[in-house]
Amino acid sequence: MTGIGGFVGGHLAARLAELGADVVGIVRDARSERANIHAPSARVSIVRGCLTEEGLVERALNEYEVEYVFHLAAQAIVNVANRSPASTFESNIRGTWQVLEAARRASLLKGVILASTDKVYGDQAILPYTEDSPLVAAYPYDASKLCADILARSYAATWDLPITLLRCANIYGGGDLNWSRLIPGTIRSVLQGERPLIRSDGTLKRDYLYIDDAVDAYLTLGEQIARDDVRGQAFNFGWSRGHSVLEIVDAILAGAGRTDLPPVILNEAKGEIQHQWLSAEKAARVLQWRPRVPLSEGIERSVAWYASSLGLPAGRGSEPVAVRA
């Protein structure tokens, strides 16, 4: 697994370990080695090194006799990509072809499950996005993920590599420590009694997927990748509806019982798509996958997790969360 030290990767590794799998993770920075890895150490082997390092992935696949690759590693923060596009391209594009090339030569490999993103669809007038929507990503992070997406489908088509791609909505939940992201950053501010900061004007709309449902999506693809109608295919995963930034912030305020902390709207965000949400009809039809945790419940769980993790009170008595999932 790449990206095991990240938010989604840590949760996925834990679920795999619970199911009895032996997990091998590539970790670049020593400080993040166990930060988000929730699986027991006995079930996890760590390979240290940078994903772009020549031969690293191939060595890991061969020495540990890896059968399934979950490729989640990426520079995933939009603001970082806008400030440092070259390093983002290096991580997200070069890192991906290093994984694919190693997978192509790995004799024991049964499948590659690659994390793409809804951002590959770019800014479009017709919503929700379907898997047949044109891929018109323009901004640095979005373009880097589109390149990785295309590379993966190229390897699948040319060398019959057993690969499938996830294009997920915005994933959230306990354990995400990227405070620049909307949900964890807002929850932390509210729990600390501070007014949350909104970088945009608050009208941007996104689809949100709770972490447990995202992990289910990865496992579902891993289980079914040998099928002809799954292998080589991309699938959208989400709730098929968008929620504005202000809706999400209001729901967090209500869930934490702190409606007395209205947000500060900075209106300074640039290089972001205005509206995005996905149709998950194909995943429901082909994979029998459907999300199970509605947004209201997911936010309540997230507020509780961060309150416990940060050692902060959950609020002055929670109020009903008014967001419909």
C-alpha cells in the first residue's frame, strides 16, 4: 500500500488487518510512520523510502510477495499544489508510473486499486459527473491526478494490467489531521471556541463521503477486480449531491452546539472548481456498493472523534444537524 501514513490509507490498512491481511506500506517520512496507521504493528510491515525512488516499489512488491496494491499516495492539498506544482507533479505523476511499472513486472500481482479523484472531471456545467463525463481538469492538483488516471488506464489497456480506479467525493471523518481542509479545520476551531475561517465565499459545493464508506469502496473494488466489467474500469463513489461550504460549517456548528460562532468568510480561495458532485449509479449497479453513513451522522461522529482526540469538550450541548445526506 502507498499512502499508508495518510488519513484514508491508515483507515484502510486497519480494516485490511482486521480482515486478516498482512499489510505492507511504503512510508517516506519517519515522523509520519505510525501517525495515521491504526493497524496493529504485527500486521504491518513498513518499507521506508520515497515513492519516486527508482526500484523501491518493485523491491517491495517482490520481497513481500504482494498480491494487491492500493495506491493512495499523493500530494493531495490544493493550496500546496498551487504553490508548488512541480513537486506535486513529481509525487502524483512520477510516483504513479513508478507503481504501475513495478506492478507490470510483478508476477504475483492480482490487482491494483488506484485512488483517482472527482477533480479529474474539472469544471463542468452538467452535474452530477458520470464516468462518461469528459475529463477536463485544469488546475495543478486536478491535472496531476488526471495524468495519473490516464496512465493507469493506459497500463490496463496496453498490458492488461489488472487495475481499477476510484473517483471519490471529498472524504472526511475522524483521523484527518490536514487542518487546512474544511471539515477537520472547522471542527477544531469550533471545539476550541474560535470562529471558523472560510477561505472561499462559502458557495462552493462538493459531495462528501464518510471514511468508512470510502474504505468499503476500496475493499469492494479489491474483491471484484477480477471481473471483466470491473477490471480496467473507473468508478465514482459518493452521495450524488452537493453541499455548500456554508452548509457544512453550519452543520458542524449545530453538531457541536456552538451556533454562537458564525464563520469568518475570507473569500480569498483561487484555483478551485465551483461545483462538483458525482453520480455513483455505476458503482451501485455493477458493484452493489452504496454509501451507508449520511452526512448528518458522519459529522456527528467526526465532532465526537476530534473532541476525544484533542481532549476538548464536544460543545455546550449538541443541536440537531440540519444537513440532509
